[in-house]
Amino acid sequence: MSPQGHCAVYVGENEKKRFVVPISYLSKPLFQELLTQSEEQFGFDHPMGGLTIPCKEDVFVDITSRLRS
């Protein structure tokens, strides 16, 4: 279960890793690009049962670190 105000996402190209991010990220343009990639690849049928983002883990970490600052 994610803390209030956060959501879990699964990130990775092959093996997926679970990250918990603030819901506020969902409205940020950088994060919305990731969501668009996710929609293009999975539509609304996410294999992990949660939001799955098809990008490299290090790219995701870089993006979220930029969103934090």
C-alpha cells in the first residue's frame, strides 16, 4: 500500500521495479511524457496490475530526481 498522496508505478523494460511517487508528479510535463509512452505500449491493460512505465530504470530515476528539485 502506498502512503497517502502517492501512487505506485512499475518501471523497467524487462524486469519491473516498483516505485512510489507523489501524485503531484502526474501533472508534470516530464512525467506526462512517460505516461504517454505507457499508454502507447499498454493502453489501459497494465501487466503488473498497476501503472507500468516502459523505460529504463536509470532514466526514470533521473526524471524523478529532476521533478524533486
